[in-house]
Amino acid sequence: MKILIRGGRLVDPAQGLDAPGELCIAAGRVVGCGRVPDGFVANRVIEAGGRVVAPGLVDLSARLREPGFEYLATLESEMAAAVAGGVTSLACPPDTDPALDEPGLVEMLKYRAQGLNQCRVYPVGALTTALAGQRLTEMAELRDAGCVAFSQAGSPIADTQVLARALSYAATFDFCVWLQPQDAYLGHGGFAHDGEVATRLGLPAIPVTTETVAIATIVLLMRDTGARVHLCRVSSAAGLEMIRAARAEGLPLSCDVGVHHLHLSDVDIGWFDSNCHLSPPLRAVRDRDALRAGAASGLVDAVCSDHSPVDEDNKQVPFAESEAGATALELLLPLTLKWGREMGLGLGETLARVTTHPARILGVQAGSLAEGVAADVCIFDPAQEWLLAPDSLVSQGKNTPFVGYPLQGRVTQTLVGGNLVFDRQAAER
Amino acid sequence: MNANPQLDRQGRLQHLLTTDGLPPGIIHQILDTARSFHESGADSRKLPLLAGKSVFNLFFEPSTRTRTTFEIAAKRLSADVINLNVASSSQSKGETLLDTVDNLSAMHADMFVVRHAESGAAHMIARHVAPGIHVVNAGDGRHAHPTQALLDMYTIRHFKGAFENLRVAIVGDVTHSRVARSQIHALTTLKVPEVRVIGPNTLIPRDVASLGVHVYNDMRAGLRDVDVVIMLRLQNERMNGALLPSREEYFKYYGLTPDKLVLARPDAIVMHPGPMNRGVEIDSAVADGAQSVILAQVTFGIFVRMAVMAILAENS
């Protein structure tokens, strides 16, 4: 199958490319970027006039809820949501039920995902058995089964001796450990940022020290063990400053933010909007502004959806009883574009945060349109405005703080390995 | 979502959920209506203002005193009152909060009086019920207890006449207190020039100054020259979470005793939302002393709750 994507604006941050041109695909790979190779005859032509042709998005955290939480979402529903959002590679955290702590589970997940033939799924293995923070998992076996990194998802390791040994063991194999910086105790029982809003609403609070104490511990253990660490979902200005300092001394530390945290703050909780119940919590406006600036300067490597579909029953309860999380795979592109526009970044720089940079963290060859790489492509209309209604989402999760918001930028086609896996016109017909 | 969920488009009270953002005109309307009940001797005869209406006391958290005063208030207005102690019934069978509310709405409830252990429960119910059904928050988590705060305002106005030149101190566990939050919003809305909160750092929320109050750790300094002292109840479980070492030490430093009360103005009044822990936050000599208005608060509470329900029914 040879595909010609014609008349679009090619934007590839990996090549520093932003120019009109053709993209040619053959046998699942890019064979011409900005040029049509001699003798190339397409079987299929995709007209991309007025649209952007970019690498498929790489999302560092999307919960597919399988195995164990199929009532919330399934691989079918969420992988369809991914490609509808232009996401062609995603990492799924290990907080399934059972947790991704055995090679068999990982193989099963990979096999199921491959069978669906949609986006690429990269499982993140559990760092400790059942994420209980006590026994190490068989990391090398898990890597052989397909895990790209190891994490505790939202369950911090309380025992610092276990954490130190987990980092040390991972460093043996040069595995990257992904940690959401959360002290196991400081935020205990809390649901919202410890600030004016939680004070006013009487919501049990999560102080910033929950994050900073954890980062301090991780940085000290990194120095001691030589481990590579990626910090997931940084939420505070103070945390970001510590990361800046650790990187300045040369530690192999990267980090990401959830896309909600670039736009929202605790103020958006309003009168107890449980759609704004996220983990880590939405923090103060000054924290949000620091994350926005950090993502622009490159201190924050990547922006992820932190997609966590939650059903209505788990949101239609008082704030503290509601489950944290929001559906976001289909919001990642428009919300990242919105941030980029507001920060005055070029399209290539903006897209780098959701393509090239996360691909580097994942350690996979994705996030580029360079000739020779697999043709994972996202075609979108950067100007199209659409109103986010729950039934406009493919994901089984309909809960998002952005319900009713007008968004700009919408995916029209998605290709994975040269296969057209999403075509909005066909999907809506 | 950020609009004032208590008011209708005309700015009339539809639900009483919190004193946060409650317009001063409505607070005064409630206090004036309560006074008319008080002065007309409405404690001895029934008024027909809620005749034919059903008031459901929906208590997801045990309470005797608040529920009883709401019941008395509703009955004096001729309402039919149904008491539901939900903690021991449907919730334990797995029914969700909103299912419970839907079921009771289908029984033609006109008003829900709701108490719940989680902050925001009353707001959620108010967003959910059909138009015309009113929700009165009788305490949600640590968030709000507006009728308590309003009866406290009534008490202060009764004994002090006006709000505009008072110093008020709130003493104790502010972090966990819905009463304190509602009092603070009511006092600042009524333009009390100086509201102080007094307590150890572990019981004072981090950003409480943003609510317009001054924080004192030293109770003696905080009580100096105040006109009103409001004591908060200290829950026993505060010793478990490493918030306080002991009741004895708490009483020594933050209990209201006669020797601390003399630092306030000589005509200062002492209030407490009840139930009191004598010897923990308040000395019996003060609780039963000449400056205590604690029992008056209870009496006034019925008039204020009558006023709230009468105004809501009138705004139907």
C-alpha cells in the first residue's frame, strides 16, 4: 500500500520542519517527507489542504483500564479514543487489577492491543509486586515481555529502603524508573491543594510538601544509586525548581505534566466540581503558571493526557468521595495547541511536547516523520473549533472539566504504521 | 458552576448552602424574619406558612440537636416533617446519595434538610433536585453549617445591637470546623471589622487569612478587648492524628477559663455551638457564667431555622 498525503503543512519537530509538502508512505514507512520519490505511485491519496500533517502523538500516560476495570473502559473503547485524538503511541501505567507486575499480564495486554490494530501500546511495568511497595517485580523479565519503564503509578513507596533498592536494581539494567512524586503520608486523606480554595471549601488538603519531600528523597537516592528517573505529573512551582536544580548538577532526571495542569488551577473546583478532582491535585494559579512556563522552556520535557476514564457513578458523589481522573486522550491535542498559542510558541515547538520529547523518554522510535521511520501520522485542522460535548467523545469516559468548552484544533485522520486507523469523515458518516 | 448556586435569577434564596457569597441583604432578611417570630411569640403557637409542605430531614451523619431544632422549627410552621436517619438505612444497603434523593423527591418532598460527612454534599444535592425543591445545608463535612452561623449572628445582634464595631474571636479547631467557616463568612459579610481565630497551628488552616481573619496562637493576646468569644468544640479524635498531644494541654493553653476571659471586654459574650466539652475547651465556670449566652443560642436557633424555611417556601 502506497499512500500520498497531499497539500498539507508538514510539521515535524524532530527535523525542525514546518513547510508545505507531500508525505509519501510505502510498506508502513515514510519514504518521502517533503518530496515525492522517483517512481512513487500512490494507491491512495489523502488530501490534506489547510491541515497540518504531523507525527502521531506520543502520550506518556493513558489508563486503558484493562485488566480489571472494564466497567470503566476497555481497550477497544480507549484505543479508538486514542486514534481519534491523534495519539499513535501511548504508555499505560501499571495500576490495573491485577497490576502489571507479571510478564504474562504484559504479554496478554500487548497481544490484545496488537489484535485491535490501532495505536501502539507501551506498558509500564509495576516497580513492586501489586504496587504494594514491598517486593521488587521481575523487571528484566517484564522488559523482555515488553515493558518500557517501571512505575508505581499513584501508589508511592512508603518504605524508603525499598525505594532505594528498587532504584538500585533498575539502574543495574539501566531501566528508567517513572515516579509520581508523592510522599506516602503528607497528603494522606487529602483531596485538594492545600490553599485558599481548600480552606474555603473545607476540603481535606494535600500540601505542596507532599511533592517536594518526595522529589528531595528521589534526588538524593538518584545520586546514591545512579538510577535514571522520570517524574510523572509534576504539579507545583516548588517541585519544578527542585527539578531544575537536580538537572543543573547533571542528574538524569526528566519530567512531564498532565495537560489539565497547564490550564486549570484549584480555583476551577468552584463549588465542588468533581470533574476537577485530579491526582495530583490542581494547585494554585502561580503553580499552574510555573508549569506552563516550564513546559515552554523545556524544563518540563513532555505533556501527557493522564487519561483516566471515570464513570458517572464515581463522579456524581461528594468531591472527596469521587474518583480522581478525567478523560483526556481526545483533548490532548487541542489543549496542547491552546497552551502553545497562549505561550506564543511555534507549532513545531508546541507539538514537540507531545511527539518528539515523549518518544525520547519512552525510548522508542516514534514522534517523527523522518524518512525510514514507521508512518505514524496525525492530520489535523488547526483552525477547526468544536464544542466539547460528552457524546462527542469516543472514550467511554465522559468526565472532563472541559465539558461545554469550545476547543480549537481537531484531528481528521490518524495513521499508524501506514494504516489509516481513524478518519473522522468516515467515523461520523 | 461558579455562579451563586443558592439564588435564583432574581437573586432570591432558593437553597441555603453556605454563608460564603450569601448577600448581606439576605442575611438581614433572615435575621429580621427570625426576630419577628421571636417577638410575636411564635414559640407557643403554630403558623401556617408551611402548611401542606413536606420537609425531609435527611441526616447522613448522626445528629440529635440540630435535627431536633429543624424538626421543631418546621412543625411550628405547620410542615409535615419526616426524619430519615440515612446513616442506618439505605446508604448501608448501597444506594447512592442521589438515588436516595430521587426516591424521596418522588414522595413529593418540598424541602430537604441535609447533613452529610463530606464537604460539598449539599451543593451536589441542590444541583440535582428539580426546581422548586429547596435544600437547606445542616452541615457538610468541614465546609459549612450556615444555619448555625446565622443563629450566631442573630445572637450577636441580639446582645450587641450591631456588627460594624465589633471584635470577634473564634477559638479552637478551625481546620475541621464547618461552623467556624460559616461564621467567618457571615461575620465578614456583615462588616465586622476584626475577626480573629485562635488556636495551635495544627488546627488552623494554612490560608485562613485569605478569608479575612487574623490568626493568633496566643489565646491571651487573641482575647484582648474582644466583644464576642466563640468557642469551638474539640473532637476527641484530634489526639489520634498527631494534631494535639492531650486534652489537658489543650485546655491549659486554649480552654476558656475565667482568668482568660477577663482579658476580653467586660461586657463580652461567650458563645459555643454545642455540644460542649466541659474541661476541654471551656471551663464550667464560664459556660454557666454571667457572660455565657450559650442557651440563648439554642432558643434563637429555632427562630432562625423557621425564618430560613419560611423564606424558602415564600420564594417557591
